[in-house]
Amino acid sequence: MIGRSLISNMALSLALAGAAHQAARAQDLRDFCADRPGKATPACILDVGRLQLETGLADAALQRGGGQRDDVYTIGQTEIRYGIASHTELEAVVTPWSIERSRDAGGRTRRSGFGDLALGFRTALSDPDGKGTLVSLQAFATAPTGTHHQGAGDWEGGVRLPVSADLGGGFSLGVTPEADLRRDGDAHGRHLAFSTAVSVGHALGPLSVGAELWAEGDEDPGGHVNSASFDLSAAWMAAKDLQLDAGLNAGLTHDTPDLELYVGVARRF
């Protein structure tokens, strides 16, 4: 009887210790922070050993002009993030299905397929657990895995410098300058493209809303492209590690889709 009681007490003690460890670990976790929604990238870094999946369930970019209609639909684009050190995480973005549809006076075209695969990392340049302004460096390379012209057709890459700041009163600021090396439209070389996203967000309990301005200059020798948009987004924390989001992007230039609508989800494990 004494032996059984001792074993039972030991088992109970181990179970309680394990539960306490899990609770302490959960309390030590950084605040939930997803790249979705919006184009500005937050400077946050995942905790070591934590995995986060961020999926665009559906995205539709619509453009009209000059008697032509161009629509691009993206299904299931997913970013995979994994914390490997207190200041660094690894990242991958995969696009399982993309559809392009065009219509003009000459008729209609449609093509679809798998998209490119992006691999990269993000490392904090400031204390990721600090308060105030956070800064990180993000670098990535895109592999030409796209099928049926759903991708760049060659290796590309870029760097971002995400900056996040707490403005107080539930407001936050995000700034993300970016420089990319892209394939020329004629496939005979590469060129630079520069962009910047500036966002302001406001937390209202489990709901966060944001407004953003984004602009990009693509210096393709075959013809420079200037894109810009005004974006609105909302994210709802459905649970401690689960976020649902939706957004609307309004094009501000001829080279930008007139309207882009999307919904997505982010889950931390």
C-alpha cells in the first residue's frame, strides 16, 4: 500500500510539474504577431521552437482599363515561420495555386498552376523582447518552381528592413522598406525594384484594424512600372494562438490592380 501510494504521489507530482512547466512556458511566450494582414512586415521574431502558419485562404486582384480585364486569383498561399534562436527565424512561402484570366477585344485567355517558392530568414537588430521601436532584417530568395507561367521564371531575391513602433493608446506604426533583384521582362538580365509600406494599426480588444500606404518602383529596362495602393485590413484574435483576417487594397496607379480582396488565417503551434 505504501509503495502504491508513493508511486501515485510521484506520478501526481510529475504531472503537476509538467503542467506548471507548460503554463510557465506559455506565459513566457512573446505576443502573437503575424505578417498578415497588410504589406508592411512586422519586426517581431517567433519564440525558439515555435511554428507559425499564415495562409491566404483566397485572394482576388482585379484590374480594368483600355477595354481589357485582368484578374488574378491566389488560393492557399502559405507562409511557414519557425523560430531557431532568440533573435532569428526561418521562413518559407509557397503558393499552391494561382489563376490568371484576361479578356480583351481579341478574346479570352486563362492559365493556372503552382507558384514560386520563397525561402528566407528574419533576424532582430534590436532586442526582440524590448519595448518601443523594434527593427529586424529579412532576406529571401525565390526559386522558379512555378508552372504554366505562374511565377518569375528564374531566381529572384530581396531584403527588407521591418520597423515596428508602439505609439501608445493602442496605436502602432509599421514601416517596411524593401529592395529586390528581379528578372528582366525580356529574360536577358536582372534589375532592381524598390518599395515601401507604411501602416498604422489600432487594437480594439481582440480586433485590430489598420490602414496602409504602399508604393513600388520597378526599374525593368523594358519599361518602368510604378505601383501604389491604399490598403485597409482587420484581424481578429479568435483564440490565443489563432488569428482570422481580411483586407481590401485599392490601386492608386494605372499599373496597380484596381481592387484586391483577401481573407486569411494565422495559427501558432
